[in-house]
Amino acid sequence: MKIYDDKHIKNVVFVGAHNSGKTTLAETMQFEAGILNRRGSIENKNTVSDYHEIEHERQTSVFATPLHTEWRNYKINIIDTPGLDDYIGEIISSIRVSDTITMVINAKYGVEIGTEIIWNYIDKYHKPTLFVVNQIDQNLADFEASYKSIKKLVGNSAIKIQYPLKVAGSQCIIDVLKMKMYKFGKEGGKPEKLEIPENQQAIANQLHNELVEKAAENDEDLMELFFEKGTLNEDEMRAGIKAGMLNHDVFPVFCVSAINDMGTGRLMGFIDNVAPAAADLKPEQSVEGNEIKRDKDAAPVLFVFKTIYQPNLGQINFFKVKAGEVHLNDKLINSSNGETETINQLFIMDGKNKEAVQKLSTGDIGATTKLKFTETNDTLATEEGFTIKPIQYPDARVTKAVFAENVKDEEKLSDSLKRLQSQDPTIVISYSNETKETLLSCQGELHLATITWILENMYGIKAEFKRPKIQYRETIQRSATANYRHKKQSGGSGQFAQVHIKIEPWQEEMPEPEGFNIRGKEVLTLPWGGKLVFYNCIVGGAIDTRYLPAVVKGILEVMEAGPLTNSFARDVRVLLYDGKMHAVDSNDISFKIAAAHAFKEAFLKANPRLLEPTKEIYVKVPEQMVGNVMTELQSRRSMILGIETQDNYQILKCITPAAELFGFSSALRSITQGKATFSSQFSSYQTVPANVQKELIAQKV
């Protein structure tokens, strides 16, 4: 394959809502360029990018898939991404390594909630972006409505390059950059290039002038030319549009019919001639603060943005060459762990098909296999100090406890989950020592269904997903006293200890206890949160100080399995104020047992309460659906803290018990037709309602 330099490599990612036509557009661009002899289709399950079995089953993209096309001496690397936000990790990593974002819009629906979710990430990364209104020749297509929705999303920076037109039953596209009309036959393909019809001249001229002014705004030299000549030629306009895209101030809008191959060649021409390449972007700063020069003569720096496993190839790492050139058999150091990796294989991939190459230059996207110590977000380089900033992924929204249906598969399940997490960083695997469960957190129910499918079909493991146990806490609400005598005699030395304690609820900055002779104080920060504050108030040597650690140990053992539900107890202060010991029979074990019994008795007398973890929830919902969402939240014991307006959306902020969030992702999707999104983070522990506490205690019994 021909090796392209950094000025002739264009990296674009196709993003957009579900069913906007991204996969079909990628397929058509490869066909139009002659890389494919015939186009595949989603229905026939033979497209280049949707090649996984699960994608064939669901007839939708699940994974981000790199492929490429070549057009007029340019190489266009394309990453085709899923449209559902359950797979947002695939989308974010692809946005991160692309130089230009192509947002595909379904002409029947315009900007959708999925479009807006993705736009937030594009805007965050400040990436050059163009919009492609697809399916312009389909029933109910409305280009003007779609264009208005784009302007509503990005403002007046959206500018038409093209608009569709029907002439005598034929689909046409008027291009106001080239000031030509493209007329397509029923089969699409290469259009007939015509002059703009007289009845469209006024509209086209107006749009052309708007485009000229927009192009001139982004470059001082062009602005001077514009004032001098009153217009710009096509090359000058291209330069101005590119400058505007780089500044995130111009968002060109195109129209195509990907399924009927209309307008794709012109779109590729624009990507070639105008869309920014890696060489046009500002230098990147490394984690260490060094400038990474996008220069093929610099020392090589590779950023791994995606990892997959294929049965016949094993682990495949996809990377972007950030600087320099990478050659076959190069030795590079992983900046994350210091390990040296050898590039034994080097290739580009089109879906599942790979093509071996000898080298790749700055800006290009490639893949390699058999790296031993490298995963997603790692940097490979020959010099120190050039670590690429890692991709930041959103927090998980759904958490389940996961078990192997067959106990014999538990170890195999653990290994498979680790591998899944290395492929998809939005999957978080953890183990709860408290509940003795392996927890899997992901982006939603569709994401979970995909994980289930992969485990069963690729790793041969049937996994069971259950509602995770909630990590409750126990505490007290008033003071109480108790004493306990432990006495055991069985021949020889026996066991004897007696303790008198008082317990109280503990709070930050509360005054020291009164009425006791405090001789010592120990503040223990508990591993599960909260405090145990222990006071030695013994007078007259009733209990020797050498037994105090055993007393504390006995109390902690009860707090590790609280008296109400065996949950961790927290925020208690204990005053040991009296007791007895025996010169022969007293020992550590005796005082530990006595303290445990006394603490448990006092705890149950001190109006004990269960605490539950709560989460701070932010729900973004269309205005007309707020009522239904609020009803759903209130049914889950949510406390609404506030509502903010953002365009046509309302942002609901509330505190919700973690126990009530099970199934919320699916419920929200159902009642809003997928138009609402939410995020959550831990808030605090709050008192459980009395009726709920009664049920939980009954479950323990």
C-alpha cells in the first residue's frame, strides 16, 4: 500500500444518532473510491465496518471500527462509530484521535438526543466538525428542518455548503462553494455537473455570499482581500473555511444519500481539500508538559486508543502516530509501565481485514498485535517525557453483581472480565469485600446485554447478573450504657473480664464528654467510613491498660458486622468507665469477648438506625417529558434539589437512594423514548425510613 505523508492523511470519525446512516456512508465512500467492487448492506450483513456477529444479529453498530479510503491522492482514515450512548466509550476514543468529526444527521429527524450527547464531547475537545445531512432522497426527508436543528445546536456557525433539490424527478444537489448543480441518476454514482438553474440563482448567490463572508471572518489576510475585491475565489474560500473549522467557528453542512451513492464523492473531495489534517492541528502537550511536534522527522510517539480481541489474531492494539514514523520491528517503551515492546507486525485494518505495511507516518492510524504490556490509553515512544494525556471516560450508570452460572467457571469469568475491561474502559470491574460480590458497572442495559453476549459467545461463559447488595451502614441516635461479665472455668486457668461502657452518637466537633475522668482517647478512622472514638475513663486500676487494645478489638469486631443487619457500624464513641479483672484468669480474649457483648447490648438500646448510600443524580430531559420523569424519580424516594433550563431541556438535580436506582436506566429510556440522559455520583449516607429498616431487619432474620 502507498505510504502517505502527514499532509495527505485525513482522519475522520463518523458520529451521529442511531440509524443516521454512518455505516452505509463509510461503505459507499469505499465503493466510490474503487476500494470495494460492490457495496455491502446492513440488511445483508456484509458491510466492512459492521463485521462482528453481534452487529449482524442486531443490525446496528456496537463497536467503533477503523477503515480507510483513498480519494485523489489523499488517504482518508474513517472510524465508524455506534449511535447509541450505551457505547459512548467507543465514540469518545474515536473522537479523541480523529482530526475532523463528521456528524451524520438523518434528514427525517434532524438533530436527535443522540446527536446532542455526542456534540457535548466534540465541543469539549474543540474538534473541527462538519455536518452531513443524510437520506435526503427518502420519504419525509426535510433538509431545511434538519439545517435549522443544526443551527440550534451550534449557532450561526453552521453554514450551508450544499442543499438538495428535485429537478424533473431527479435528485440534485446545489453546491454553493463551487456554484454548480450535481444531478444524479436513479442509481446514484457519478453525477452530471450542471449550471445552477435560473430559478435557484438568487438563493445560491445569497448562500455563496454568506459563505464568502464566513470564510473571510477567520483570517485577517482573507478579510483584507474580501474588502479589496468584494469576494473570494474558491481556493481562498477553502483556506478560510479550514481556518474557521480549526477555530471551531465554522461548521460546514453537506447533504448526501449514502444508500443511493449521491454526493459522497463531493464530500470526499471536501475532506481532501479543506478538512484539517493532523499537520494542521496545534501541537499537543504531553502529560509532562512537553510539546509533541506533528513531524515525521521527530522521535516516534504512538497513542493506543482502542484494544480488541479476535479469535484468529488475539489482542489487537489500534494506535495513532502522534509524531515521527513507526517501522516494522521498532522497539518502543510504554511510558505507563516502562516495558519495552517490539512492533512485530504493522498493518492497517478495514473492519476485520488487515493489510501489512512496513511503516506509518505522523497522523496515520494503524494496528499491531502481540504487544505484551500495552492496553488502551498507553503511549509508546522512544524517548521519555512524551506521555499522551489519557482519554477520560464517563462514569458508569448501571451496576450489577456478576456470577458464573457454573461455579467451575468463576476463575474463567474473572479472566474474561479483565479482558473485557481492557477492551472497553467504560466497563468497571470491582470486588466488594463487604458484600463478597464481583461488581460490573457499565453504561446501560444495552451495554450490559452486549457484555453478556460476548461472555457467552466469545468466551463460552454463561454469566448471571443480579441486583447488587446495598452497602448499608448502622449507627445510633442516643446514648446507652451496658455492662457484661465474661466468666469461664474449665480446669486450670479460666477466663474472666467485666466491662462497663457508655456509647453515644459521634459527630464532628462535638464537645468532650462530661462527668468522666478521661485518661486517654483514641480516634479510629474506619475503613468503611465514619469514626470510632474510644475513651479510657478507668480509675483506680479497675482494668489494666494492657487490656484496652483487646476491648477496642472486641468493639470493632461487632462494628464489622453490626447488630441490626450485619452491616458495618460507624460514628460511635465509647466510654469505658469501669470493670473488673482477675489476677490469674483475666487475659486479652476475655476482655475482647466482654467488650463485644457489652457493645452489642448498648448498641441495641441506643435507638439504632440503618443508613443507606445515596447518589446525586443529574437527569437531562426534554421539557415536555419532565412531569413523567419527576413522577418516576419520586417513586424511587428521590428528593428533588433543583431544576435548571438548558435550551429545550430541563436538568433535574436530585438525591436518590442507591437501592432505588436499580433499573432506573431502562425506565428512563422507556418513558422518554431514549431522549433523556443521566449521570450520578456518590452523595452521602442518609437515614433509612422506618418501614424500609423494618423490612431489611426482617430479611436478615
